[in-house]
Amino acid sequence: MHAEAEGRDVAWERRTEIPLFYLSLVFLAGYAVRVLAHAHSLWRDIAAITVVLTWLCFIVDYVVRLVLSRQRPLRFVRRHWLDTVIVILPTLRALRMVKVHDAVMAKRRDRPHRSLYPRVITYAGLSSLLLGFSGSLGLFDSERRDPHSPIQTFGDSLWCVVQTLTTVGYGDVAPVTVSGRLIATALMMFGLGLLGAVTGSFSSWLIQIFRRDDEEEPPGDAPSPGAPH
Amino acid sequence: MHAEAEGRDVAWERRTEIPLFYLSLVFLAGYAVRVLAHAHSLWRDIAAITVVLTWLCFIVDYVVRLVLSRQRPLRFVRRHWLDTVIVILPTLRALRMVKVHDAVMAKRRDRPHRSLYPRVITYAGLSSLLLGFSGSLGLFDSERRDPHSPIQTFGDSLWCVVQTLTTVGYGDVAPVTVSGRLIATALMMFGLGLLGAVTGSFSSWLIQIFRRDDEEEPPGDAPSPGAPH
Amino acid sequence: MHAEAEGRDVAWERRTEIPLFYLSLVFLAGYAVRVLAHAHSLWRDIAAITVVLTWLCFIVDYVVRLVLSRQRPLRFVRRHWLDTVIVILPTLRALRMVKVHDAVMAKRRDRPHRSLYPRVITYAGLSSLLLGFSGSLGLFDSERRDPHSPIQTFGDSLWCVVQTLTTVGYGDVAPVTVSGRLIATALMMFGLGLLGAVTGSFSSWLIQIFRRDDEEEPPGDAPSPGAPH
Amino acid sequence: MHAEAEGRDVAWERRTEIPLFYLSLVFLAGYAVRVLAHAHSLWRDIAAITVVLTWLCFIVDYVVRLVLSRQRPLRFVRRHWLDTVIVILPTLRALRMVKVHDAVMAKRRDRPHRSLYPRVITYAGLSSLLLGFSGSLGLFDSERRDPHSPIQTFGDSLWCVVQTLTTVGYGDVAPVTVSGRLIATALMMFGLGLLGAVTGSFSSWLIQIFRRDDEEEPPGDAPSPGAPH
């Protein structure tokens, strides 16, 4: 009986994976229009309704999975904490994009583990783009209400996010509101991880080349180190 | 006789480990209340007394261990320099939290070395939270006395600490007093180490995956690279 | 027939490699003179013509290779995306310098793979110098037209670029125009990669030393860790 | 005859190593007094003479080695470029401290390669302290002459150097003179390398632990990950 319940749970996830991914893109587009459109336009109202409706879908999905899992709520929340975060911040769901991208790419190649470094770089790049765009929208939405904030246009917000993700931090435009600073803090942490991903890829790639060099001693054709050219 | 003295030394450490850990949390809470409470409240006085009393306990513990070790003071100080630092800055003692957390976690799992990367990340996260909170308190305490400082609320202090630990450093709020700058310097160094921990974990994890791929050549089910999703 | 076409394509590339490399240096020099010379000098006009002429050469080269490849244009653009970027931003072509440098160095040594770490450091250094200089020129060109920009001399622009590439980012001079911020963003991303290259080299070098130590157990003459001295 | 000349060269280096190291400390102390003492004090004059005299010693040493090596000057300069840099910036000679420290430490331990990570950390720490102190002196000396500079005390200069070495870069105090910015640029590059050293050590240490875990499969006593506690 427990196995059957699990089966229905897994089946639900398998079927809703792709629709919910597209729904998350709709959510992101709706949020973008709501933030960037003029104050009293019709588009803004449509976008607001879209955001609320898609959010409701995510909540319904979460509740259905909670019921289907037949676990106690607290246990479910703890084991699926990432899903819980995604329900509260649905923009993060679009990060599943990397999973979909991976699935599409896996069909094309027969030896997927060869492409580990490009894949890590692709993940890092796609996640940065997505988080950077979502973060810019949220930051702009928080900061423009404060007249003392240096972030008054979406361009300023994008510029602030780029500085934050690369941990450069000029500070010519920095958030002043509490919600803006929370968003920037989240982006800083992601930036730290991004730095770790780039550095780690480079490091393990160099080690890989070196080990191969040690094994194939004949010095005729050393592998090119693939410098940026 | 020396062995017996060492035995008493070790026994003392084993028995005081847990009480002193909780005492360090009391110290931290007392310090937080003393810094954050209103100037003339009763809570503030109680907190000040708590801080002094717990600090005295740490000093007594240090002296007892110095006596039990039967070593010359200078030698003891040099060999136990970390304990000496902790006596001077008792807020660091709460970092033993990670040891306690480790001990608790070790009981649950049978193959602890599998969880090296999560453990490093957990350590880094807990240490960052603890050091960040303590540092914010100290920074706020130092800076609010200076009317020219941009750090006038605890929120500003937290924001400055977050910028420092992630090495972003916008600089919209930066310490101006000597003690504030010393605290920020300590946090910068910890931030450098934090960056190293995140990067190092990522790097060794990628190498681990790659080596496993090289050994299990059959390309059927390549291990998922565990991208953020 | 397809093989013959490819042959002509490869032959063209082989013959134009060195001339186009020198042409890219001429382009860079011309651009530098155009940006740095006084407003109404003759040099500036000559430089502008040089820039346009060399740029035309790059475009002609691109079109010739597109025709010789006998591929559909879209497919060619996608497969040679790096060349496409270089046609739009010809200053990047000078980065082929590292390839030329590599070819020259390869002739001198018989075991090139021994010099992996110096080579990575050399690549990183040369690329940083070249990108930093080109970026400073572009940044200066963008920013000096805006009277509110803090970047008013070429020295300010260089200083801003150095801060960006090392991800320090004081922010005393930061770009305010859209094109200046785009250039800074590109430099930030390169800076992130540069950090990864330095860290990765150091990391894999340490691992290399450690492994050698493990294999040659006799502790007589441990390899010097090569500290900066 | 060439071998004999080399022999005299090596003998000269071996004999002058320790005296020149102490002389470099005298140089650094003299430079510190010259920069930090009051404008018209006697100490300042004595310090200036000390600086000049020790600098002369370094130049004489360089010339003697150039003559003893019986090489053409240009070839000597290129092969000993580090020594050439040290003659121009004698404060860097004190970095040989790490070599002396290494030699002293090597006598105490019988298996030096065990201590690779502590040694790298010690090198990084000593070099940071030395370069940070020298850099602060130079920065202060350059900046205080400019009335528009935010660096007016030695404390400001130290604070700026700490921000730079850790790549945090608040930018509340940033150099404005050309020589100050050159010093800061050098410190930024060293900071980049420092980050690489810390990260690389952490990374290779994690890999080391992981490999040992893989080899000693019995899961009884997993090695402690040595978290900061």
C-alpha cells in the first residue's frame, strides 16, 4: 500500500515536471511584465493575475504531493525542503531549466561524462543568467519605492546584480532597503558558489590534463592546454 | 605521575566540554542583549552581569587546565594558543558548536566519510552564521559610538558583515573606528578561508566524479553532476 | 569535392593566421591612437582610417572563409561563433597572441608538457594585459563623453580596469554609461575566470607535489614548495 | 674555468645569504622610521641614511654577482630577473624570510613533506604580513602628500591594504596618486595569488582526505575533517 502511494507520487511528479517548468517561465515573464510595465497599464494587471494564478498552481502541486506522499507534513517539509523554498519563491523553479537542458543534451551524445566541464560551465552560466534576471527584477521592485535609493532604473538594478554575482562590488549602486539587501545577500552567496564552480572546474581540468600527461609519457604531441584564444 | 596528571587533564576536558559549550551560548546571548537592549533597561544590566560571570567561568577553566597540565605557563600558552585566543574572545568558543554537531551526526550514520562535502559545507555555513552574528554585534558596539560612522543600526552592521564575509565589499557602510576595522579585518580573513572552503569542496567533488567516470567506463548511467535545481 | 573545399578552407586559415595576427596588433595600435590622441590631430584621422581598413580585412577574411566552407551561413556562424565574436570585436583577435607565443615556445623545448603551470600563468598574464589594455581604451572612449562620469583620464580608466580584473572593486571610479558598464561586465567575467585559473593552477600544483611526496617516501630531500621568495 | 667561476658565484651567495637577509630587515626598519617619524626629527635623518647605505649594499652584492657569474649583463639580468626586481625594490628581499623560516623548521622535523599545508599557510601568512606592512608604508608615503587623498594616517593606509589583499575593496579609502595606485595594483595581484594559495591548499587537502578514505575502506574511525573549532 505504501509502495502504491509512492508510485502515485512518482507518477504525479513525472507527469507535472514539464508543464510546471513551462509554467515557471510564464510566472517569470508575468513577474517581469508586472515590475517593468507602466503603473496604470492593462498589461500590468494581466501580469499580476498571471503571477497569482501560476503561483496558485505551484501551491496546489505542493499540496497534492504532500497528500500523495502520505507522510506527516513536518517530515515532508523537512525532506522536501528545496520544494518548500521553491513554493515560497517560485522564480527558483525556473532553475529546473538546467535539468531539462541536461535531458535534451543527453539524448544527443553517447558519452555524456566526457562533457563534464562544459556542463558545469553551462549550468553555472544558465543559473547566473536566470538568478541574475530574477534578482534584478526583485531588487528593482524593492528599491524604486525608496526615494533615497541609488537604484532607480532597471539598468541600475542589473548593474548592481552583475557587481554582486562576480563579487566585485564597486558600491556605486547598492541596495538600501531591507528586502533589497536580503536579495543582494542571496545573490552574494550564489556568487560565492559560482566562483567556486568556475575555480573548481579549472582546477580539476588542469589536474586531469596533468595526469594524462604523466601516463602517456611520449613527449611528441602534448595536449593543448586550451588557452583562451 | 606525568601520565596521571595528563589523565586528570583529559578527564577535566571531557567533563567540561558540553557545559562550557552551553555556557558559550549563554555568553553570546548575554552579549547580544547587552548590545541590542535599550540603554537604561534592566535587561541590559542582567546581560552585562551574565557576560562577566560566564567569562569568569572560561578564565577559571583555563587556569584549572593550566595547573592540571603541570606545564610551564609559556609552554602551555604556546601549545594551547587556540584556547588562549578563546579565553580572550569567548564568542569564538561557540564555534565548538560544529564539533558537537559533528558528534551528534556521527551517531546517526554508519559511513561518515561519505558525507565529507556536505560536512564541509555545513561547517562553513554554521561558522559563517556564528561569526557573522558575533561580528555584527561587536561591529555595531564599536561603531555606534562614533557619530561619523555610517553604521548606526544593527541592520547596517549585519549588512556590512555580509558584504565582508562574501568579499563583495560595496563599501556603502564601512567601519571607521579602529576596533570596528579590526573586527572587519578578522571577518575578511575568515571570508577568504570561507571562499577557499567552498571552492575547494567544489573542486575536489568534481575531481571525484571525474575519476569515478574514468574507472566505470560503461557510459550507460553517468552520475548526475548534481547541479542546483 | 567536399574534402577539397575543406582543404582550401584549411589552407586559407593556415596562410592568413600570421598576417591577421599582425593586422590585429595594427588594429589595436590604431584604436589606441584614435582614443588617446588629441581631438583634431592628424594622427587621429590616420588612426581612424587604419581601424576601418583593418576591420574591413577581418570582415573580408570572415566572408571568404564562409564561402570556402560551403556551409549554410547560420550553421557556419554557430560552429564558428568565436570567430563571429572576433569579427564584431576585432580587439579580441589579438588574444591569438597566446597561440603564437605557444608555437614559438614549443620549438625551444622538447618536453612541453612539463611547463603546464608556467604556461597557464603566462596565458593568464598575457590575456589579462591585452584585455586590460583594450578594455581600458574602450572604457575611456565610452565614459569621457559623459560629464558626470568619474572616469575622465586614461589613468582613471586603467585604474578601474585593474580593480575589476582582480575583483577588488573599490568603486572610487566606476562606469556610469551603458557601454562602459557592458565593457566592465565583460572584464568582470574574465576576472572570475582569471581567479579560477590562478587558484586552479595553485591547487593542482600542490596536489602534484603531494602525490610525488607520497610515491618517493625517502624523506631525505623533500621538494621545495617554491614559495614566493 | 667556467666551473671555477660558478663555484665562486655559489660560494658568494651562500656566504651572503644570512647577512643580506638581516640587512633587508634593517632596510625595512629604516624605511618604516623614515616614513613614520616626525618631519624634522633626528631619527628620520638616521633612518634615511640607513636606507641609502643598505640599498648600496644590495647594489654592490648584485654587481659582484654579475661580475662573478662572467655572463653578459643582459643575459644575467634576464636569468636573475627576480634578483633584479629585488635590487630595485629591496623591501621584497625580506620575503626570503620564508626561506630562512623553512630552513630552521626543516631541522626540527624529520618528515617535512607531512607539513605541506601548514607550510603553505605559514608562507602565505608571513608574505602577507611583510608585503602588507611594506605596502602600507609605501602607500602612506605616496598618498599623504596629496591633500585630496582619503589616506592621511598610517592607520588609513593599513586599512586600505587589508581591504586590497583580501580583495574585499570597500573603497572608503582608496589611493588617488599614481604611485599609490601602482602599489595597490601590486598588492591586488598578490591578493589574487593569496586567494589561490588558500583555496588551493584547502582543495588539495580535501582531495587528500578523500583519497585516504577510499583506500582505507573500513568505516570505523574516519579521519576528522579538522573543522575550525
